Amino acid sequence: MHDNVYVSVLIPARNEAGNLAPLLEEVRSALAGEAYEVIVVDDGSTDGSASELRALKSAGFPQLRILSHPRSLGQSTSLYHAVLAARGPWLATLDGDGQNDPADIPGMLALVRGTEGRPDGIKLVAGHRVTRRDTASKRWASRLANGLRSRLLKDATPDTGCGLKLIEREAFLRLPYFDHMHRFLPALIQRHRGRTVVHPVNHRPRRTGTSKYGNLDRALVGILDLFGVWWLIRRTRLDAVATETEG
């Protein structure tokens, strides 16, 4: 394992046995030669996810770290715990179902590498699934949610539901934590005066298993959260910086 981790790959996963092993092998291939680690959060899985992860680690995957929740706490809480444990200054997030392609991570890293500390430095690269590999109902619900969110938050991000993102860890830790915050990361980063960019990424059909959330559940929760984030952004006073007076 590299002593100085540059990117931490964070994967929240609940009941993704059969998807995790091939996904992690793709991460290993995509980041060969990179200083990286992978943190998988087993979010209260009741299938064979935990044993699949342990088998991979014992078979010789030193970059793999496993966090576990005794019960499902949701994607945002899983992500937050992974960020706290991460050692790299950059965080690449992936969904555990294998629909995101780890081969897109190097291109996202190329956008931010060497920009740390610059006033115009990028804080978040948001993946944009140009060609969705989902059911028609899921695509329709996503278009509706993205359109409403874009009009209300004006975050200039066409696909915040994409699980593949690259985020500066320091910038993430400045954000307020709440359940489902992962759906609003570009808007929250922008609230803290951080620069975000959009990067087209590959999207693939799910290998096995089913989505853990229905479209109706996702829509109802998302609308409530959307107005909460809208209120939060309207209440911010972070659009200017304090300057120190000399003498």
C-alpha cells in the first residue's frame, strides 16, 4: 500500500454481493500505479457482501479498507463515515452496483491534479451520464428531479444523481451533514464558493440485483430535501471573504 494516498475511492454498498468483486477489480486496474485506497462501507447488508469483501482483502488487496454499519444508515451517512476515515486529499465516489465505470476516474483526476491551493482550483468534478443505462421510469424520474433542482438551486449540474464524483476532502468536510446530502453536493460546494465542473462519464447496466430505492420514495424524499437545501443556500453569507487589516 502506498504511504501517501492521493485519492480515496469511496463506495457505499448495501446488498451488492456479486457486484463488488468485479467493481473492485476494475478500480485496481484503473488506478494501477496511482497512490490510492478503496473504502467500502457495508451499509447493513444482509446478503453475502461482507464475506465477498473479506475474501478480496485476504486474497491480497492491501488498498482495500472495509467499514461496516450494523444496520442500514443510508448512502449519505455511509459516504460521510468513509470521508472521515479517508487518507487522501481527493475523494472519488462510486455506487456499489457497478453502473459507474472506474475507468473514468483517471480523467477526472487529470482535471484537478496540481491545482490544489489555487484560487481557481476545482473542488468538485461531477460525473454526467450522457447515455443512461436505466429503466425508462428511472430515467423519467431523474429528468424531472434534475430539472426541478436545476431551476431552484441553479447549480449548473445536469446530473447530480450520478454516483461518480471527485471531491476535495477538505471542501467536503466544510459541508453541513444531513441525510441525503449526497444528492446536492455540487450546490453545497458552490455555497462555500467552491468551483465545480461537469465531466461526461460512462454508464452501464446493473450486473445483478435490484435498486434499493423506488422512484416514488426517491422523489418524495428528494423534494423535501430540495427545499431544505434551497433555504440553506438562501441563508448563506459566504459569498465574500474576510480580509485581515495590517498595522
